[in-house]
Amino acid sequence: MSERSRHRSWSLLIEERYQCSLADDLVSWFDSEIWRAPIHGEFTRELHPEELLKPAPEIIWPGLMAADLLPLVGNHYGDWICIRMNESNRLEEVVYWYHGGGDCLPLAAGLSEAILLSHYFNLDPMEFSNQAIDSLECNLTHPNETRISQSSRDLLPLRWAAEQQKLNLEDLPDPSLPRDEIIQSLLDLKIAVIALMCLRAKDALRHWPRQRLDQISTKDPVDWSSYISRYLFDQGSMPPALIDQLSEMTGESHCQEWEVAAQCASLVTQVSPDQAWSWHLVGYSSEKRGLIPEAIECYRRAMHCSTFSDQATRFSSHWTEPQAAKFSVARLTELDASFVGSSDYVRALCHRDPKRRREKVTAYWMACGKAETEKGCLSNGVAAFYSAGWDVGAKSMASYQDVLSSLIEASQCCGQMARSELASTHLRCLLDW
């Protein structure tokens, strides 16, 4: 521990550093030094608070990581559990940040829920296992019997997380249960609802993995690059002969449960309407049932959500990229011929050159941000500058210097001091790269 921190709590130092307030479980996480104990599950890369106190922490991925995110626990291959800074200068919402594209999946309102979830499931979107992580192995055998094969120190983060949720270890589901039963048990405990609904929707739409489709593509002269992503997204788009071929090759038959996926996604649209993936699934499910007005409404809601919330890697929804920068916009252009020219924003998203879409979308939002701040609508300006960087992503790393500089100034002017300081930290990290 540094000389300075011997006399001050870690949480207070972090609050002063980022001009923010921490949620209660974050205060406990830092000051009780739970982070020093071994963490089991996917996220085992503990982060010393001193790393967060540096002027430019190396664990921040500027530009790739939105400027309101602060990493907290990693998984050793680039992904992070991050805490998000809100408009009220508070660090509380916890998200899973995926380094392979920058997607963010909300995990929970607090870190303790995220720790519990990560003990059961690998959240990597490229992970195709149906099984829960074996991280709770030997922890629980019977509601009133805890095995002693792990030390009390080994169980400390898990026990801490349970206590923060007013639970005992014995209240947690047995890790040997089927995956869906574990999901339901955690949902009954109100643990990580959005993330679990995402996993359940993913399970409902799972069918033959890409490896199987690739095996067929090597034998077929058809240009699979223009088909395979859609096949992965929607089994119903596959030719029946291909389904028969896959069934014969694998000895397995699959049927996607779009109604189940849409039910899970529909719940998420109610509790977190800024998640593009949930609107996509509900909208596409409506399309498949011929409910076009309902589908259009869902896609219009999704159009304003960031692509970093679309979970395209999990659901393979990027098959529409030749048409538009967003799945929702691409589907709207198919369902409504007049939609493409409906606004400058839509025209930017649908630009014929995919490489220039980001540039045009960033320019659109930068202009909006400047216009809003000139009118004195500073909070709207902050939101627009965030969109400039993380609606569809900026064209290059250099582009983020202007985005971050504008964001720092606007957030400071409207009293969002924590966001301003965190964005300043991201900018220093960017300049150090």
C-alpha cells in the first residue's frame, strides 16, 4: 500500500481522483480489499486500486472503450468488467466490455451481482459451451453443508458478493444443475437480469455452430461469405437441403425458438430500452410472423441505440452490414422504401461506402453536439458527443482526440465533473499510445 493510502481509504482516494461517488458495494470491494483474494470464474484478473489512481491507467483502452467506462476486473484475454459513470457523478452500473469489437452488455446495478454471475457463466460472446463454468465446483454440496476443499480465503469474493445481495452461499444454485435451471434460479434471486435474459435468448437461437457451416462451405462453390452470417442468425433462412445436410453430417437436428428469444428480449426492452439487440430480436421475430408494423416500430426504437449494444457477435446480426451501419436501419430500408432518405442521420448510416459511414455519423453527431452546446443545452451536447464516438464508432483512433476534447469541455460545463475527469483520463491514455 502506498504511503498516501495508508491514511485514507481506497474508495475515498478513487472518489477524489474521479470526482465521483461510489456505490456501496464498490466502497466495500475496495476498502475491505476483497480484490486481493483469488477470484474464480471467467474474471480472475484482479486490479490493484493504485492502477486506477494513475493519471493514465494502462488498463483503459481509449476510443475502443467508451469514455464513461472504468475497468475493474479482467479475464486475462482482454475483456473487462467495467463500472460506468452516470450523469449524477456516480460510478455504479456494471457492464461486460468485450475487446473484440467493444460491445457492452449490462451485467448488474452493482459489482457483487457481476461477481456472482461470472462464477457461473463464461460471458465471452465467442464461447459456445452449454455448460456453466465449473468455478463453483466443490463450493456447495447440500444447503447446509459446505465442502472444505477450498479455503475460506478462496471463497472470500463469492461469499462477499452473496452477502452484498443479502444471500448466503447456500442460497445460490448448485453448479451441477442444467444451465437453464441455473439461469432461472439466479433470475428468481434477481441477479443480473439483463445479462441472463441475453444468455437465455442466445440459447434459444443456438443451432449448428459456424465450424459445421464452414465444413460445408469448403465443399460448395457458392460464395458463402454473403450467406453464412444470415444462416447463423436465422436458421429459417437456410435452404432445406442445407439443413438436411447438416443433420446428416452431425446426427443432430436443431430448431430455433424465436418466440422464447423474443419473450426474453421483450422484457429487456422494458427495463433497459437502450439495448439494440433486444429490439432487434423482437422486431425480427415480428417480421417472421408477418407483423410488419410491429417490426417497424421495434426497428425505429433500435435505430437510436448504439451499435456497441447490439451484441452482433453473440447473435450474428451483422449480416446486414452491406446495407447499413445498423441492423435496425438495414431492416427498415427493406420494409419501408421511403426510409433511406428520411434524414441526414439515416443517409449517413446508409452511405454506399461502408468505410465512410463512421466518418459521416461522427461528423453528424459532432455538429449536433456543437449546436446543442451553443443553445445552452449542455446535457444534450454531452449525449451527442458520446454518440459521436460510440454510436457506430469513429473512423480512426485520431478522430477520438476531438471527440474526447469536446466531451470533456461540455461535461465540465454542465456539472458532470466525474464524466469530464474520466474522459480526460481516457484522452491521456490515448495520447500515451
